[in-house]
Amino acid sequence: MATETASDADTRGWREQWFGWFDGSLFTLIVGSLAVIVGGGLVQVSFGAFSMTIVEAWQAVFNPQVIFNTEAWEAWILGGEVPEMNKRSLIVWNIRLPRVFVGALVGMNLAVSGAIFQAVTRNELASPFILGVSSGAGLMILLTLVVFSGLSAFLPIIASIGGAIAFLIVYAIAWKNGTSPVRLVLAGVIVGTVFGSVQTALFFFADDIGVVQSAIAWTTGSLTGTDWEQVRMALPWTIVAMGLALVSSRQLNVLLLGEQTASSLGMSVEKVRFALSGVAVLAAAASIAVAGIVGFVGLIVPHMVRNIVGSDYKKLVIGCVFAGPALMVAADVGARLALNPVQIPVGIVTGLVGGPYFLYLMRKQDKMGEI
């Protein structure tokens, strides 16, 4: 029998350290999520005002002259004039596919944001919506649309500021010689309720019915009319937020052990909690800036992933990166086709799906709340 050399042992140890957490359940989740995303995307590109068969639409998607066209990708990602291509490819790639990409980015951001907030508060009921972040970002966006329409080009930054302000208020209300998971959630509900009331009041100051309709779309969450501009708005913030979330998985795991245990391990709990909350706010704001307030995604996706892969945040964050887009793309297919040709906001679909699902979880489990 061959003996293991020191070099082999080192290699095996390195693999276990970095990939030992990658198991069959996570692989199955990733493959299943990718299948839903691709399938939902192909359904999305098959329908629209311009008439083409499903085969023609799918041929346009997989057109190698477009996929490998560096000038086209440079125009879409960086902005600029799109090079010439046939009409079907132009419609599919310039109008229909960006909606799928935006949906995937939104789902990714909301799911990871919810997962971080649940670790920070050690409460599986936490989400950007529950903690007031969505309301704060949404309020700033509505102010921009209704009062400061000239600043609409800076919506991601404005949304981030609004979400950060909301969470700072939540943090200040919850602070009492430190914070606690329960106080953070209760403060978030209070701030979210107040900001939601102010959002409703803003409708009375809008004279243009178009502005009111746009504002309603923001408060319910919608992907209608999204294009490559929204992809460019959300993509940089998404990359930063996802990268920070992945490298912070160890800190998130330590927070789940409780404040006393985390402190005994040398962690500055309040500083880490505050920094990780900033990552979650950034992710949520990137989503809200391009799609408005989409409910339940940040709440139920981390819970679904946790039931499949467990509570280890190395696996949980990666699972959310794939499961969030899958849920969002699938929900947007329903929003687009349920009452065709009328398109309903995707936030209505996620609410209709998420509400009963969460009620089922609540009835199924004897104890919900603290992780």
C-alpha cells in the first residue's frame, strides 16, 4: 500500500480547507438554480411585442456572432453605440435579455442581503424589508422621482444613502450599551412603518400621473422596461457586495455563536455587526435602485437555502447567490405571462408566493425566530 507523502498531505489539507464545505446538497442547489435561470430566461426572450417564433428567439440568444462580439459587449456593459446585427438578435439581446440579467442581479442581492441580516440579528425572520432598509432606500428613490427628478442618474448612490440612513436610525434606536437581535428587529419594524407612511404621503405631492405610476412601480417592485442601463447601474455594486459577503462568511458564522462566544474568540462584535450590515445595505440598495422594493425574496431565500445546505455561511452565501436569481427570474416569468399582455409588478408575484410559503414554514416548525 502506498504511503502518503508530506506533499500529498499538504495538498489534501489545502483542498479540505478551501473545498471541504462543498458537498452534494450545495452542488444540487447550484445546478437546479442554474436550470431555472436558463429556462426562465429562454421563456422570457420568447415573448414580446415583436412577433417571432420560439425557435427564432432561441437562435437569436445563441447567435455566436453576437455572443463573441466584443464590440457589442463593450457597448452593453460600458455604454455606447451597439454595433449592427440582425433585427431578431437586436431585439432579444438589447431589449429582452437585459430584463433577465437585472432580475438575476436583484435576486442575488436581496437573497445575500437577507442572509447577512439574519446572521447579524441571529433571527431568521430578518430581511432588508423588516429592518427598514428597503423603506429607507425606497423613500429616497421616491423623493428623487417626485421632487428631484434631475438626479435620477444617481439612483444607486441615492438608494444606498437612504438604506444606510434608515439602518443608522434603526441602530441608534436599538442601541442601549450595545445592541441585541430583538431590539434591532423591533427598531426596524418601527422605522420601516414610519418611512412607509412617508412614502405614501409623497404621492399627494406628485402632479404628473406618469410620476405617480412610476412611483407605484417602485414601491411594488417591477422589472418592466429594464434594459442594459439598469444592468450597468447594479453590476458594480453587486460585484463588490457579493465579494465582501463571501470573504466575510467566517465572521458571519462566528456571529451565529452568540455575542459572548464571539467576544471570547476575540471578535469586536459591534464593529463587525455594523460593517456586515453595511454590506447588506449596499446589496439591498443595488437591488432597490433598479427594481424598486421587492418583498419576501430576502426573507425566504436564505431560509430555503438553509434548509438544503445547513447554516454554514460558506455554503449559505453561495447558495443564495444562485437561488436568489432563480426565484426572481421565475417570479418575473409569472409576472409577465400571468395576465398577458398585461404585465404585473414582480413584487406582487413574490408576495403571493412568499406569503403562503412563509405561513407554511411557520405552521410546520414549532419554533421560529432565533437561529
